[in-house]
Amino acid sequence: MILVTGGAGYIGSHACVELLNAGEEVAILDNFCNSHRKALERVQEICKRPLAIIEGDIRDQTIIEKTIADFNCTAVMHFAGLKSVQDSVSHPLDYYDNNVVGTHRLLCAMHKSDIRRLIFSSSACSPSGPMRQS
């Protein structure tokens, strides 16, 4: 089973389609802060295969460890980062907490379960205008 963090997002949901079409079993961990369950319903409709969907946050090490154990995950695809450039400037500590602390907790849970396969991807939304330096 492959754990996909942020699996309901744009990149994550497309990765899930490809994984399911390749015959893989997929568990998704997503807090749905920037996504919707509807995306995962569509993935399942397209692929005609079920997904294991766990609502949770990568900053919650207990839920990551439980998900890895419950679904016997052997690899992780990590797409659960926050990505808005403007918001990251306005709320840098929130972005640090999610993107750095959350990823660290995910990596710790992977290490504890001896999972050594990780694919990480990130994207960014551009602000509507040029970024200004203060």
C-alpha cells in the first residue's frame, strides 16, 4: 500500500489515478484544508477502484504512524504542503509548521516503520502581481 499525503489536492489526486491504474493500493491522508473529498470520489469513479481515505494532518505524528501501520504502507508520496506564496509571506509560521514540522513528523514516522521510499513534490501558486520586497 502506498500512502499519499495531500492526495485530494491537484497533484495528489492525479498521482492517485496513475497509481490505481497501475494496480497499486492507495491510502490517502489529507486534512482537506485546500481540497475536497469530491476529488477523491471522482478518482474512484474514473478508476473503478476504492481508495482508503483518512482525514488527518501530517503534523499529527500519531495519526501518521497509525495510518502506516493500519494499512501496512511500504512507500509514501508526499504532496501535503501549503503552497501560496502570498499566504506564506503573510503567515510564515503557519507555513513553517505545516511544511517543515509536518514533513519532519512524516519522515520520523517513516523511519520508525522502516519505510525508505519517498516521492516528494511541491508546486507554488504565483501571486497575482509581481512580488514586492520590503
